[in-house]
Amino acid sequence: MSAVAAAPGRRGPHLSPLARFILRRIGLLVLALLVSSFVIFISLNLAPGDPLSALSGGRSLSKATAAALTREYHLDDPVLVRYWDYLKAVVLHFNLGTSIQFREPVSTLIGQRIGVTAELVAYSAVLIIVFGVGAGIVAALRRGAVDGSIIAVSTVLAAVPSFVAAIVLIAIFAVDLHWLPALGNGSGFAGSIEHLTLPAIALAASAFAVVTRVTRVTVRAELGLEHVQTAVSRGIPWPLVVRRHVLRNASIPITTVVGITVTSLFALCTVVEQAFNLNGIGAALINAALEKDFGVVQGISLVLVGAFVLANAIVDLLYAFLDPRVAIGARAS
Amino acid sequence: MSTGVGAVTTGRLFVPRVRRRLAASQFVYGLCWLIVAIAVFFAIFGPYVRPHDPNYSMLQFQYVGPFQAQGYLLGFDSQGRDLLSRLMVGARTSMLGPLLVALMSMGAGAVISVAAAWWGGWVDSVLGTILDILFAFPGILLAVLTAAVFGAGLAAPTIALAIAYTPYIARVLRSAAVRERAREYIAAAEVQGVSAWSICARHLVPNLGRLVVAQATLVFAWAMVDLASISFLGLGVQPPTADWGVMVSTGETGVLQGYPLESLSAGLCIVLVVVAVNLLGERMAERGERKLG
């Protein structure tokens, strides 16, 4: 690996570092998808008792149902054959199994609920980008009291678990001030905005803190560089220096940290949806785990982990395109 | 003290500010240690020093607030149980899980990173790829999945999080271990015929010690948030056991009825401990990096 990264030639006869980086990253993506889907698949076999009782969640099954489940999940085949069939069913037919509790395909269940989750994550992402990056830039440019208070707030916010943030927001803005509804989905555009505002803030809180801190450090570092001082000494107006010489260069690491934190929301949304009683796939996952509805647990885990892995790969690739130095030094450090 | 005009002015302006800042940061870190010490005290001795039985419920006192009943400082929770006692006893389950996660991922991370740094080559590549793949699995989802498979409780999510956090520790330690491996004293020991095992155990790992402890401290803070979330979701510690995550969850009904103290006090305990541990861990990591150079 060090040999790969150390090749310093400008354009060797082989692949360019960027192409090699992209190939490696895509290979890793495929490998990660295979491994995580296998883990989710095999978890059914790891459950105490046999897979049938795991699928039924301990409910007693009639002979016919047991036979049907055995047939549907091919429980008599060897594990690897079953995994291959499972992959084929998921990829080709988007067949994620059946919910024992609701007696319908898991994909239907996900289809009904994924909208809420997508809206929630998107709303949070907007909050993180606007306020997280904004606060970070302000903190970097205005030293002193403003900077200090932004650091203090973000240090505390970074440690507030999303479910605690949810409870605090409900207690203050829903129960005490009656500004916004506490629980439920709402209908229509205005209704969902109204119902999703508190959840989106709770979901964004800790990510906001991370983005603010990284933005602040990056912009600060950029401000101290020689090319910025040169620009200032040449009499270029300060706002222009900030926009052209500081923010443009700082945008690369900021994009990455925004990407990584937004990606992490795919996992965290489970907690927030449950706290606010939202009808998204995260809450459905928790409900299924509590009710031992194993088909649903597997299906939603697969969707969430898949989205997480895919988004992570996109962030990495984006980073390499924005800053080609990454590909060259990717594994060297 | 000073000789020139410039030194006098800079001295007057500069020294007090630095001193004040130093004093302020020492105060903050002192506070962090105090919070951690109190939390550890209750995690160990909580069940012996709590004023009342944390599970004894007197429904007639439901939601009675602080200072209203003699001997019940914080009042009662949704089921008429003494809130203060529950917070004290809850420290144990809330901190035991994260401690186990930190210890397990610390051990696994140290072994993996030292092995990768020592042998290098294909061992390093394979281990690096495995860690990259592990990064793909968000800890909290893995914990939910294991809780669904093995049933609710603290054990399965704890192990799941230990696995999920191992790559975070191993990644930091690997680069430090590679740098340390290239040092002359290691080569000298090798030339003298000291076994690889003994060099790693006696020199390499102890020299990485500060960094290992710093990373484990940070993992403790993250795992505390995750495990509290799992308990909040109903997949971890089970009620009526007193646990901060569980208390935030059981208090949610109270929040909606305008009695938020149970949820908020338990949430505050979590946040205080996590902030304190985080700040201490970050400072340790900074110092560890600087010392290794």
C-alpha cells in the first residue's frame, strides 16, 4: 500500500493516482455493502433458537405458515446459497422480506414511511449547513466574546444526546410556550414543516456543533496563511479577501465534514423519530426490534446501512475530486 | 521585572490576560474532574448512600415537586418514586456499559494497531481494509440490530458498540505506532535480539499509553450517549431499573403533562458527565500527540 501511494511520477504509464483512488474506493464500497448485508442476513441465524422462531418473534406458528416461511426463506438450503438468493431478491426485485406483525411486504412498509424520514433528514441537513457553517465562519472572523460564546455553546451541544435535545425542545417549545406541536407527523407542506421543526433541530444539534467547530478551525487556519496576508497588503477589500481567498479554500474540508455529519443522521433519525412519535422508518425499526418482527428489522437495517455506506463513499469521492491531493496522499499518512 | 517601555506595556496588557485564561481553563478542567469524581462515586456507592429505596413507589406522591416533602430533595417521579435516589443509583448502569465499551475497544484497537504497525506490508493492508469496512457500520444501528437478535438488555449493545468503536481507536493508534516503530530504540532492541512480543509489550504499548487512554476516554463519552439512547428506545436497560437513559424515556409522559423534572434531571446528568469526559479526553489526546511528537 505504501508502494502504491509513494509513486511520485507525474503521469506514469499506469493509472493516475486519482483513478486508482476511485477504483479502490468503489471496491471498498462494494465490499462494505457485501459485508454489511451479510451481517444483517446472518443475524437471523445467530438469534437464539432456530431462524423460524426468530422470524415469528416467538409467536406460535401453524404448520402451514411454518412451511410457507421455510419455503419463502429457503431455510433448508445452505447458508451461502441462501445469502446469494437473498442478495438477488433484494437487488433485482427489491424484495426485503415480510413483516410478521403487519402481514405485508417490508418494502411496502418502507415505502409508506420513508418520506417522513427523508424530509426529516433533509430539513436537518439544511439547518446544519446554514447555521453550522454560518456560526463557524462568524466565530472564526470575530475573535473575542462572540467566538468564545460560540465555542462554549458548541462544546455543550456536541455532548447533548439527540433524545435529550428532543425532550428539552418538547418541554420548552411545545409544552411551555405552545409554539409548535410536540408529537406526530402533520399533513400538507405547512403541517409537516410545523411538525418536523423540533425533530429536525434535535437531530441537527450535535452535528451542528461538529460542523461549527471544524468550520471555525479551518477558516482560522486559512486566515493565517501568507496568501491571505498578501491579498490584504495589496489593498483588496476585506470582504472580498474573505470570500475569494479564505472561504473558497476552506470550502473543501467544510464540505467533507458536512457530508460526514449529514450521513450520520441516517442512523440517528431512529432515536429522534421515536422521541417525537414520527411515523418514519427509524421509528418502524425500533418498533420492529421491540416487537421482534425480524423481517422488518433486517429490511430497514439494510436500507439505512446501505444509505449510510453509499453516502460515505460519495463524500470520499467528492473530496478527491475537489482536492486531488487527497488521492495522492490517501494512504501515505 | 521589565526593562524597556515596550516590555512594560506588553507586560501590563499581556500577562494578566494569559494568567486569567490559564486560571479559567484550570477551573474548567478542575470542574470536569469534580463531575467525573462525583459520577464515579455514585456509580460505585450509589446503592449504599441513596436516601430512599429507588424502586419504592408511593403513587399518591406522583409528580410532587422538589422541596415539598421532608427528606425528598428533588421530589418524586411519574410513579411516586424518590427522584434523587433514582438518579444516584442510575449512575451505575449508565456508566458501567460505556466503561466496558471503552475497555474492550481499547484492547482490540491496541492489538490491531500494534500488529499492523509491527508487521506492516500485507498484514497492515488487510487490517486497514477490515477497519475501513467496520467504519461503514454506524454503531447505534449495529446496537439496535444486536438488541433485536439477542433481546433487549445491556450486554448485546455493549459488545456491538465495542466492535463499532474499535476502528476509531485503531486508526489513531496505528499512525502513532508506525511513527514509534520507526524510532531507533526499537531497532536497537531488535538488534540486541529482544523478542518482538517483548518489545511491543514492554516499550511500544507503554509509550503509546497516553494516547490509548485518551482515545478510550473519548470512546467512553460517545458510548455513553449511544447506550443511553438505546436504553431510551427501550432496547437497553429495562424499567423499573433506575438508569439515566430509561428515566429520560419514562419521564416523557411527565414532560407532556408539564412535569419535566424526571426527564430533564436525568438528561442533565448524562450531558454533564459526557461534556466533562469529552473535555478531559480531548486534552489528554492533545497532550499525548504532543509528547509522541
